[in-house]
Amino acid sequence: MEKSIIRALKFLPLFLLLSNSAFSQIWVPVIESENNAVYSYDPISVKREGDIVTYWELSDYSTPLKSGQLQVVSSKSKMIQDCKNNRYKVGDLIDYDGHNGTGNIVNVAMVTETNWYQGGSGSVNEVMKDMVCNKKITQ
């Protein structure tokens, strides 16, 4: 009995990692940009506190971006939207060398403080903001 408990505890870190919202998402495509990048969000990750909505966003680039000598093909970002004041922040960021948040992680930024940015009219962010800010969230 004791050995089976110890064996089960060995898998606890893996379970916790996979159950974290940054790793176990369901991506719903929302918009394709003019440069053919596809932006998706994870509806399960959407959380609201007053006028502030946080969620995970996947950016899948048709043309890889450069990060030093590495190529970024997709990124997962924790987005923070201020629905009332039409502004946003980018929280945590994970860049990958594969499409749809796959492949090797090439960059990680765990952000504690960041600036607010104004959302632009007709931008990808405006479309994402309108969707998550108008989404009925059940918790």
C-alpha cells in the first residue's frame, strides 16, 4: 500500500504541470491578421474580476519571428484586458519554435509588472478584447 502511494506521488508534478492553464488549453481561432498570423484563445482560461478579464492567447505566425538567433513560430501569452478603459497588458509569455504552441520553448517571460497599452481600432487586440469582454463567464 505504501509503495503504491509513493509511486502515485512520483506523477504528481507531471499532473500539476499538465493541469496548469498554460499547458492544457483548448484553442479557439478568433482572427487572422493581414500577415496571415492566426490568433486563438482558450475559453476555459477566461477569468473576470470587475472590468478586468484575463485569458491565454495563442499567436501562430505564418512567417517566423526572430528572437536573437532563434525563430519564434508561435507564442502563448497571458493577456490582461481592461474592458472599461480599452487597454491591455501582456502578462506571461512563452515562445515556441513550432506551430500552435508546440516544439521547443525558445523564450519565457514571467512578467510581474508591465505597462498598459491602448487597444487600436481594427486591431487584432480589439477583436480579442471585444470577444472576451462580452463573453458570459460562468465560474
